[in-house]
Amino acid sequence: MPQKNNLKIIESDIKKFLQTKTGHTIKSVNDDLVKKGIISSFTMFELIDFIEKNFKLKVDILEINPDNFNCIKNITKQINIWISK
């Protein structure tokens, strides 16, 4: 299990990426990215590409669902699961 500091780094990396790509300010890692209009289907593909490159992972598209990609906190949890495999 990664240390809490590592999870904060992942959260920060995802937040920076999404804010840069979308121009939206994300105030909380719990913000619903879809409901707030921060993430679209196109942005999702860019995010997946970022995750694969930044964290050196291969993301199985079948493992992506709205529950694990609706906020930065859940995205971080999912990345942690992939890293731990």
C-alpha cells in the first residue's frame, strides 16, 4: 500500500493535469468532475493517456466506470489499485 504522501502526489498530478487541460479550477478532490462540466468524454481519453504515460500503466478501458472516475479522489484510488497489481 503506497504511503499517504504518494497518494497526495497522485492527486496533485491529476488535479494539475485536469486544470491545465480544461481551464477549470478544481477546489476539492471530491468535486464531481462530470456534473461540474470539468471532464468530457474527450478529456477522459486525454486523462487516460496521461495516466498511462505518467504512471507507466496500461489502462484497460473495461476497468473504467463512472464510479471510479467521477472525482480526483476516486481516480487516485483506481490508479493506486493499478499500481498495486
